[in-house]
Amino acid sequence: MTRTIYHRALEHYSMGNEVAALEGIDQGISLLEAPELHLLAALIYRKRGEFKEMREHVAAIPADDILRSEGEWLLRSHQEQLQLGRREEARRRGRAKGTQLAVGKASRQFSTEYYPAPLDKKQVATKGAAKTRRNRLPWAIPIAALLLVIIFLSRGTGDSLMTALQQLRTIPDEFKAVYSSFTRDEPAAVTGADEEPATDSQFSAAAVDTSAPETSPTAAPTPTTLPTPQPT
């Protein structure tokens, strides 16, 4: 009778009628606990994805029965499939995470939230003009202050602005003269005997004209005749 129920349930399972096969197995188990019925029920539940019922039917097979090893093989194969599924799922998650990171990095590279947007020509020109104005600002302040001082001085002295500007133009020459006076080489001191101060006579002698006097032309001297001695 157990064999009849087993073959009838196996026929329903081979025809794809799993529900009728399980009903026939339950009726046969209620009549007689047969290991082959529990093993067939475990196979059907594994195909249906109902693993809890599969484990119950494998556990119902006696440990000393020869079919218990077949039932344990079903459990081990199911666990291996679960582990493979978990590993594949972890790989898919890793690839998806890497893809998301790459996409996020690329989006950050082109996002204005992390990097400024490229400037157009008008913005570049405006920034260049603003930078030029900032560079000129330190020179404009002292020049403006100097012009205010010149205007104030010209109004205070009654002179015109052009007169004050002409006076301002001579300032660099005055600075040059002062600088040259500091950098001029002084004559080296002469070592030795002290020079005596010049006296008044020396100054007067230096003032006298030392040129030779002009001589007037005179007649040549005539020779004089000497007296001849008389014989004695």
C-alpha cells in the first residue's frame, strides 16, 4: 500500500500536479510513516521553495535509515545554494556600490555644489577689471591725499594751483642735491707737517705783478780809446 501511494504521488509530481502529489503523501503518512514518502515530500517542497517543510520531512526520516543520507544531501545542497546566492548578492551589491561611487564622483566633478561653474567672457572681464581697480587702489589713495595737501597749501598761501605744482616739481631735485651731499667723496687728509697760515706779506707778494719790465731800445756803446804810454 505504501508503494502504491508513493507511485501515485510520483505520477502527480511528474505531471506537474504538485498539490495532488503532496495530498497523496500526507494521506499515506497518516496511515504509515514511510521514509520514502518523507523524502519525496522533501523534494517537492524544495522545488516549491518551502524549505521549512523540507527540513521537517528530512528530520522525520529515521537516522538509521538508508534514505536519511539522501535527505541530508538535500539539506547540504540547499545550504550551498544559499551560500552561493549570498556571495553573488554581495558581489552585485559591491558592483552596484562601486558604480554608485563612480557616478557620484563624476556628478560631483560636474556639479556646481562642489566646484564653481565655468565663467563666461563677461564674468571674466568683470573680474579682471575689478582686480585692476584693486591693484590701482593703493596708489590712488596717497596721490589723492597729496593733491589735497597741495590744494590746501595753495589756498592758504594765496598762490594758484599751478604755482604749487611747480614747487612740487622741484622736490625731486632737492632730494637729489641732499643725497649727493651725503655721498660726495671728501678729500683725503695730508699727513705730515702742519701747513703754516699764509701771512699778509705773502698775500701782498702774490698780488704784485711779477712780469719783467719792458726795456727801451738804446744805442750800442762806442769803444773808448785808451792813452798810449810814452816812451821814457
